[in-house]
Amino acid sequence: MATTKTSMNNNGWKTQALKRRFYIFRLPNLFIMSEPKYSESIRESVLYAGSRTYFFDVKKTKADDYYLTITESKKINRPDATHFYKKHKIFLYKEDFARFVDHLNSSIDFIVKNRGTEVIR
């Protein structure tokens, strides 16, 4: 279980520092997650999948260990012809790799077994 410490910074944002040292900045209905300042990128790869892009980044911690971040990015077009990117990020640490892969494979097997591999649009 991660421990949290909540504080208020100068511009009124609530900040929660979690045990793994990434930070969540919160305003009403808005969450922004930032990575530790000490994380160094070791390996990066990109998967383009239609309107979505997935980034797989192996990073280094301050303790000289590795972890994986998976980021999904999707371009959202606004009616006024501007756009922004909606992003979701997962931090995956070595102690969770085996269970994460087990659950991922189990979920994929369930989908293939019940709906097949053909894409339904």
C-alpha cells in the first residue's frame, strides 16, 4: 500500500506525494501525474495504432534500477480546429511484471475466446 502526503502549493493545487515518488496534482475534475525528476530514459519504443500512439519507455530510478512506463496518447480535435493530446500513463515496476503479464494474457485470451480476433466496427 502506497503512503500519501497531501499538501497545498502556492497556486492552490493539492499535491499528493506517493511512496514511489511520483506526484499527482489535483484541481477539481483534473489530475496531472508527473514522473520523478531523477528518472532517466534508457530505452524508448513507439507503437502507432490508428488514432492512438503507445510509448514504451524503460527508465532508471535514483536507486539505479529500471521500471517501465506505458503511455497511451490520442489526438483530440476540437470544433475550433485546434487539438490536444489526451494521455494515460501506467508505471510498471519489476516486482509487478509477472502478475501484470499473467493478467494481460488472461484478459487477451478471454477476448479472443469470446469474440475472436476479427475487429468489429
